Amino acid sequence: MTAQAEEYSTGSHNVKSEQGTLSINVGHVNHFNDHDFYVYSFLFQPKGSNDWNQVPRIEKADDPKMLFTVQTKHSADLQFFDAKIINDKKMQLITVNMETGETLADKGPITVITYTLVKLDDYDRWVFLRTNVKKIESKLTVEQILKNTK
């Protein structure tokens, strides 16, 4: 089962897996123009626990920089950054970022980053830990790449 955060209405949505329950919290920020965006944040309740953990994304296990939100980015015509949760044996957060050239119409390379939900025993916390980075030259859109990611 997969869950695409942008397909959710604003509010909280729970995704259950073998690991526990992930709550995806979706909020909208309106600028009254094409630069509005959605913000996603994540809470995780491991199986057998009553505690909810705020889940940041990090680049490496001992990374002091923790990013607690994911913020979409788009123009009136094109999505530049979005994310998707994949619910498998281990939950994964996939982010897709399209770079642009001198103008927003100049599509550049796309970076797909996979983060896996893991518990860091040294710190006793749950995180989305970066496990893969892939740069691709593609004519596909951010939405098409997320739709085809399983």
C-alpha cells in the first residue's frame, strides 16, 4: 500500500505498517498566488508503545541537522518538490526535487532521495534516515515519478 501525502486533504492521516502507525500531518500555507505550498510533518507510534515520536529526516545517523517538515514547491504549471510515503515492511519517505535553469520553464535534473524509517538505538529516537540518492535526467514530472515509485 502506498500513500501520497499531496493526495491527502489537510489534516492528519494514519498509515499502519508492521513497524507501527505513522501519522502524516498536512497543512496548507497560502500566499494568495502560485507560491502557496503544503507542509508535511510526521509522528510515529511504534507497535506496542503508547508514545508518539516526532520523526525528522536526517542524512546520516549522527547528523545534528534534523529536518522536521517537508515543504512542497510548485508554480502554476509545474511541481518542483514533493514527497510520498511508501508503506512496505519498513516505511520509506521518498522526496523528488526537480531543478530548474534560468527560468522555471527550464527543467533540469531530478533528484530522488529515499529515507527509511529506523530507530537510532544510540539516541533512542525514530528518524527517516537517508538510504539512497539518485539523480536522473528525465522528461517525467515530479508527479509521474512519485506515482511510479513503489
